[in-house]
Amino acid sequence: MDQQGGPKDVNDNSLEGSSTVVEASNSDTAPVNEPSDTPPETTTDQSQPTSTNTPTTEPPRTTQHHFFNLIRHLNIYLLSFVFIFIIAIIVIVVVISNSNKTTSTSTTGTSTLSQSQLEKIANNNSTTSVGTANQILNIAASTIFSGQVLVRKDLDVAGSIKIGGGVNIAAISVLGTGTFQALQTGKFTVSGDSLFQGNVNISQALAVSGITTFSGAVSANQLTIQSLTLNGDITINHHIDTGGLTPSRSAGDALGYGGTVSVSGSDTAGTITIGTGSLPVAGCFVTVTFGKVFNNVPYVVITPVDEAASGIAYYVTRTAANFSVCTSSTPPAGQSFGFDYIAMD
């Protein structure tokens, strides 16, 4: 402040005094201040608050910072998909590589014996190996093996096989037609239809569980059949011998006192021998009971054996279990006679 109480000029070192009058310039441009030897003082406005925070300059962003910022904003599902896709590509490449190796290893080659190799085999007494297990040996000429031949794996024959000696085979399977001049086997099992065009000789028993059909003649020294059905005529060129159990008998009143009766034969055919006693009467001489009951009432045929039996008025009664020989008149006393019978269902 000066003596008059006015404000003091800021620049105390100015050459202009208080009495110096500065005339205003008519120029529109602002006056240019001449440079001073001392720097101008900075006037602080007391009415405006002074800020103590000095503005800081932000450091430049680097490439690494941008990369991590990008990774942080990526979707986790997208990363998982990319990872699985890469693993799948690796697996496919490994599988294709192994498949190519297997194909190249299993490729079967073909090997042909040369003349020098054949001579080597013929002149060498030891074991000679030709080719590998994956190769095929082609022999164009006919081949004779003087010694034994061992085939360690399957044997495929495109043509026919002719064997001059015996054959010992653990198991044989014939898919097509097989022709054997002589076949000897311990056990022969046929699951399908069989055709024998020649004679078949069976030294022991033949057991057939199903229906058997013979189109031609059947020759048998002895034929035992539980049940026989004949749809055509039957021709018997020899005797018919009936067998089976002998039927039982029971005496009737027509024999009289002391009379006897006996039966010989079987259910099918036999002979009845009768001996009357004293005081015989009309009635039945005997009742013959079959050893096995017929399915139906059989046909019974009675034939007198001698002249004495032919003079008797006889008749027959019958059931499925028995038959009786009777007379309708009083027979002679003390007389022996007989009857033959045949019984058929």
C-alpha cells in the first residue's frame, strides 16, 4: 500500500513512477509486454480455493495387459468347447494311425518258389523255411511229399481228395455229397435224412424210436414187434406159431361126476381135451380164461378133433376175457373127446 492507501504496484522494479502517464493506444491489438529480467510474480486469487490435488497422468496400456483383459472377458463355455474339439481331433488322428499300421501289418503277400529254392529244399536235409506266416506259397507243378505232412492251421482243398490208405479223423463234417467205399466208425450219428443206396448190414441190435418205412422187401431171421399194423395183404410162406401164456380153465357141470378137462396152447389157438364122468348133463364142459384180455370180444372158432366130438351138439359162448364150450344135449358118460380153438380179435 502506498501513502494514499491505494494498492501498491505489483512490480516494484518497474521504471515507471507514480507520476508516469501511460497513454492508451488506438490500436485494436493488445500491447506487447517487453520481456523483463525478473520473472513475473504469480498472483493468487484468495477468493478461489487452492486445490492441493495434483492431476496424475495415466500410464500407457501394454500388449500383455490387453491379452489378460481379453482372456478375462472370454466365455468359459467357449473355452470348454475348444478344448473338447482339440481332444477329439487328437483321438481321431491316433485311431487312423493305428488302423493304417494294422492294415499294413496284416497284408498278405504272395511268394513263389524259384528253381534255386526248390533245389535248396531238395538237397537240404534240415528244416527249411520259405516266406513268412503272412505270405502265400504258390506251387504250380504237381507235388509229391515222401514224408509226413503237418498242417498247423486249417486246410482248404478246392478240388477232390483221393486217399489210398486209412484215414484217422477225430471229427468230420461233410457239407456236400460224400462218397465212401468203406466207412467204419465207432459211433454214427445222423441228424438229418439219410439215403442208403446199397446194402446195410447191422451186426447188433437196431433200435428205431420213430416211424420206419420200408419200400422194398424186409428180410429178418427173427422179428419181435410189440404192435403191428398192416395196411395191405399179408403173405406167409411158412408156418404160424402162436405163443404167449397158456390160458387157465375151470370145469363145468356137463363133465359129470369124476370128469376131467385140460387146455394146451395160448390165447390165440389151442386144444381142449375133455373126459366125461358118470351122470353128465347138458351144459358147459369148460370155461377157458385168456391170459390177456382182448380189447374186444374175439372171434372164437371151435373144431371137433375126433368122431366122438363130432356127434355132440356143442356151441360156444364168449366174452373179451374168456369163452366156454357147451352142449345142448346130454353127452355120453365115460367118453373122451377134444376140440381145437382159434381166437382172434
